[in-house]
Amino acid sequence: MKTIRKLSAFLLLASVMSAFGGPATLEPQPSLIPADENSHDLFYYETTYTFDSDFKESKLGHGDSLYNDFSYDHRFLITGKWYFRAGVEYERYDFGGSDPGVYFQDNVTWDAFDIPGKAYVTFPLKKDKIFAVVAVGGGIYQDPPVAPGGGIIWIFNDKLRLQGVFPRPALIYQPNDDWEFRITGELNYTSFRTDDVLTTERKLQLHNAVVQYSEDRAGVQIAYSGLKPLKLIVGGGVTVERNFDFFRANQSKRTDPAPYIRVAAEAKF
């Protein structure tokens, strides 16, 4: 089993970004967001498993992946509808099968810390109906170091809305306060510094390497919020592609599609 771990601490120091790594977010709250979205303490846990699939280069074999994530954030009111959010997050990917390289990152060294960050603003295009989101994010170990995001939020009625916002667009149906149904897409990117990467390919023999790992998905999701303040989430679909991008060595290894399942929970106080 191959493992990559990432621990991020989000602090209020160093302007908007932490000195130790992790996104500290400056976020305005548009009028379309329900009152409970203005909670100050946010907890989230997720487990996502992508089943086995082959690498597009046959000599690298096949593999599956297990993702675990825990985060805690606190939101500080700046003024009006502007908030600053900071906290901690622990991410872990486990890979089975014959993935490209045997690597395990468990050494806390200064060059293992990334400094990712993101900021976004939302403003109305049509009052209480259509909103635009403009965002930017970046990090030391990602390629490119800074990338744009955003999109459109279109509220069709009280129960149906299109959240066409990169990197997680979704069509959301909420028949009541307790249930939510989503058709969703996901473009998940995260970067790590690894230990040795030793593969059957001569070009992919790396030490102390940086890898940008991504999972692109399409699926459905059901959430139940009847156990306030707890929200339970289950979902599934297809991981269209998983990509191990060792961009500093100009090596990128991709997999074929595979089904995935997800279980998650969040709490807001």
C-alpha cells in the first residue's frame, strides 16, 4: 500500500495565508446563502474510494485509491458579509495495486509543507436569481502556481439551482430543509512532496519528488440534514481519470475510468 499524507494548518498570520501551509480563505457571503451557512465553527470528514482500474501505460499495471479528509475551520466576521476563515486539515491518499512508484511521505520537514491559498467573491448579475463567482487559488507545489476559478450560480426556484462553479459544478435539487440531491462534477487537485519514486520505467526514478495528484469525477450525491447540526452525505459515480503528475520531471501517469463511492459528514455551529 502506497500512502501520501498532507497536514495543513490555516493561521491568521502572514496576511491571508498560513506560514505552515493550507488555504486561508477570504469569503464574502451573498444573499442566496442560507442563514446556517454563516456558522462560525465548521467540521468536515470524508472517505472516498475509487475502485481498481488500469494505467493507460500497460507496463505500470493497475491500482485503486482511498481518500480520507478531516478539517476544522473557524470563520471570523470582518465586516458586513465578509468573513476570514482559518483552521486545520488532514488529507491522506492510500493506493493499492501497482501504482507508478513506491512512495510514503511521513517525514515532517520544511520542504514538505505547501502554502496553498484561495480567495473568491460573489456578486449578483440578476437580483436573487443569478450570481457570478470569481475566484483564484494557488500553491507552491501546484502547476501552474496560480490558477483561476469561478462560474455562475443560477437559482431557478426555491428547490432547484445550478451551481456551475469550477472546480465542483452541480445541479442541486432540495425539496425541503432535510434532503438534498445533486448531480455533480469534480476536478480535485492536490500536491505533495514524496519520498523515493521507483517504477518499471527508466524515466520515472525520482527522489524527494513533487507530485500533483488529481481525480476527475462525475456522479450523484444525497445529503440528509435532519439531525441538526449534523449533515450526512453519501454518493457515487465514475472517477473519469486519476493523474499522477510529476510535472517537475515532465512525467504524467493516468488511469482509465473506475467507479467510486463516498461517505461524508459535516457539522456547523
